Amino acid sequence: MKCNIETIPNDRIAYVRRVGPYGPANIEVMERLKRWAKEKNLLHSATLFAIPQDNPETTLPEKCRFDACIVISNDEQVDDSIHTTYLVGGKYLVFKVRHTAEAIQQAYAEIFPSLESNGYQMDHKPIMERYTSDMTKRFNTPIWNVKPSSFKVVNSSFHS
């Protein structure tokens, strides 16, 4: 798979968390975040992240945490319905993948062996998917991995 290196800044993010098995219920969490962001007029040029915080191979399904996130400015006011934190920036290895369930599933099957064969190691940080409004027409989804010797995986493209 083709990839390139991209640098992500340390951005402030607003997020909604769901605890439970990963799957279709995560879509509602993202929709809830998008409704909140739309009310605040934040979706126009938004960058969203979907971050499963736990490895389902080592964490019980009912304890898995999923965060739907949006990058916000440092001065953006939030209410009690949303949490805030900072996304850890750095150099990320980016893989572009079509935004379909089949293409993403295939990418996850191919990326990890590809990383190892190219001399990279996984970091012990969550996988991330990045969705940006400017990519909706192309339906391409970058999957990122952070730094040689430490990685994060991210998708990109979102629909408002």
C-alpha cells in the first residue's frame, strides 16, 4: 500500500464517548457529535476523529471505549454535553483507502503486515480515523500511523 508522512498538530478536540462493544452503535455517537457541532456552526471545515480507545483483543467488549471527536479552537466554549482534551500530534504515516466497508476492512488486513515489513512498530496508542469535510467528494480515507517505531491508524472523509 502507498503511504506518505504527515504531521498533525496538537489540537484541542471536543468529544463524545461511548462505552460498549465496537460496532454500529459507534455511528450514533458520531452523529450526536455532528449534531452538537452543527448547532455551533463548526462542521463547515471540520476535522473529525473516530478513536476506539481500547484493543478489543485485550479488553472486554463491554469495557471498550469509543470517542467521536472534532477539532475545535482553544477559545471555543463547550457545554456539559461534551468533553474536551488535546489530540497528541506528531508525524503520522498516512495510507489512502476508499471509504467503503470492504476497502477499509482490506486495508486493516494489509496495513499491519506492511508496517512490519517496512521496519515500523506499532505504538501502544489508540487507532484513529480522521474525517475531513473537504474529502467527501473523493470518498478517500487516509489511514495514519504515527512515527517509525510508533503508529496510529486513521481514516479520513466525513458526511455532514
